[in-house]
Amino acid sequence: MRPPPTEEVHAMRRRWLMLALGTAAQTAACAFVYGIPYLAAELRDSAHLSLPRIGLLIACPTVGLVAALVAWGALADRHGERIVIATGLGGAAALLAATAAVTAAGGGTVALGALLVLAGAAAASVYSASGRLVMGWFTARERGLAMGIRQTSTPLGMGVAALTMPPLAAAYGIGGAFGFLAAVCALIAAAVAVLAADPARPAGTGAAAEAAANPYRGSSTLWRIHGAGALLVVPQFTAGAFALVLLVDTRGWSAVDAGRLIAGAQVLGAATRIAAGRWSDRAGSRLRPMRQLAAVTAAVVAAAAFTAAFPSPLTAAALVLSVGITASTNGLSFTATAERAGAAWSGRALGVHNTGQNLTAAVVPPLSAAAISATGYWPALATAAVVACGAALLVPVDSPRRRAVVSSVP
């Protein structure tokens, strides 16, 4: 067999480099945006904050995120992914450095919350543009796998936070933990600025073509995908945000040991996203696997609610499985969104999708914290399982023709 041409090998290596850069950028952003829960024990013990107030701080980065996602997506559609990712992630690094300084100086929770909101708005650039970067470099037959790998950034970022935040906060204070996150974001922003390349833009993606190809006109499919993706955030963030403190409170674990276990659970979450993406490539459908995995999510989180009501050695296993499985559908919903939107609209459509998911993520921690404080852990998990059932019903059904060929976004 003839070896592939040098140009083909170079293009293949380059697209995997783009995937690595997009995944690294998203991982750095997620470690910050979703890493605050792993400082919960330190905030409660050293800063003497109540759980509901900690829940509000957890929500601050996602408040900034949802305010800026669509705008960053529009910039990516018009000006390219590299400049958007590098600029936004670099800005997040600077704001996190300021957060570290304010925290180390004993600044109040209002100043801390404001900086976290601004840093979240800067990090929104990565959420809107890194998915578009990956989609543009891969064909439809590989896109599910590629986006599954890219979407491992959320559990990987949360895993990095779970593994590093508790010991860093214990050793250097909360300011030291934020300083670490600032350094990581700055390093990845520099790598993207130097090494990333925007994918080729197809012809006919100007303003007139964009208006004519508006994917939201005449169909509810995208809105149903957005809605189901947002609902599936509820079990993901209920399990992910409070698994650590649940183990501390009900099983007597230390925060460091619980953080290590949840970091392992995030590795499982990364694996389920990759497996789901590969499954969707083989099935020729993103939505059928998404609907089936949503039903599995409901069952697993219901089992976690049972073990939280009756704590035992099975509690930890059920939480690990919940954290892992609830992450499985995320890449599928993102890939389906970008494919249905088309090249001219994918940045904005991903921004809308991210907005719904992260708006839900902003609301879930404080509401779940209030519910846990009032009724305990198991009712919050049981509610999340019911919401997952609703998401499974909302996922649109692919027609046989649609399942036969996954649409292509250049």
C-alpha cells in the first residue's frame, strides 16, 4: 500500500494539533468556571461562609459566561477562532490574577464575586470558539469522536480543579488556588496565539448567505436540542457540585480525599464523552444516542439519591458513576447543534447552546444548596433524576434519512 502524500499527513497532524489546542483551552476555562465548588470546604471553614452564599460564588463565573457567549460566538463567525480564544483566555488569566491578589489581601465577597463574573465573561470566548475550531478541522465521519474528545475538557477541567484546589487552598490559601488557575489560563492562551490556525472558510458565508441560512427559521429542532442540553446540566451539576461535600458530611471523608475520588470520577466522565462521540459516528446520528444516554442518566442519578438517603460504602460508588455518566451527552448535543446550524451560524448557535447550559449551571448550585440545606442531599438528587427524564423526552427524533447521513459542516 502506498504511504499517504506528505501534504495529507501534514494536514492530519495539524488537525489533531488544533483539537489538542481547543481541548486544552476549554480545559483551562472549565477548571476555573467549574472549579469553585472544590473550594467549598475552605470557603466554609476559613471564610466562614454559609453553603447558600458559597453557592452564589459558585454561580458567579457562569453568570459572566452566559452574558457573553453569543457575542463571542458572533465574533468567531466573523473574525476567526484563534484571535477570539487567545484574547478571551488571556483576559481571564489577568482577571484571575487580580482575584488572587484581592483574596490574598482579604477582600470581601462582593469584590470576589464581581471579579469572578468578569473572568467568566472573558472565558466565554473559549466556549463559543473552540468548538467551532474543532468542527472546522474534522469531517462528519470523525466529528463525533473529535467533539467527544474536545468535550472531555469539562470533566478534565473539573478533575484538575478537584485534584488541585483543595490542597492548594490548604497550603497557600484561596488566593494561591486562583493564582494557579491564572497561570494555567495564561500559558494556554499563549500557546493558542502562537500555534492555532483557523479552519478554511467555505464560500458563500457572507452576510446575505447567513440571513438566508438562518437555521432557527421554520424548525424547532435546534431549540429542542438546546432545551434538552440545558436540562441535562441539572443532574450533571447537582452531582458534580455537591458530591465532595456530600462525602464529607455523610461519610466523614476529608476534603482532600473526596477531591481525589471526584477527580477520578471526572476521568470516567471524559471516557464516556469520547465513547458517546464514537458511538454517534458509527450510528450516523447524534440525537438517538443522546436520548438513550439521557434515560441512563436518570436511572443512575436516582440510584445516587437512594444511596444518599441511606449512606453506606455504596454512596461513593454511586456518586462516581453519576458524575461520570451525567457528562456523557454533552459532546453529542454540541455536535448536533453545530451540524444543524451550518458553517455560517455555528459560532452563534454554539453560543446559544452554551448560554442555555451555563444559565442552568448558574442557577443549579444556589438552588441545590438551598434545597440541600432545607431537606438534605437525596431530594436534590431525586429531582435531578426527574429532570433527566424530561430531557430524554425533549430530544428530537432523527428521521431515517437523517440518521443515514450525518450532515457536514466544512
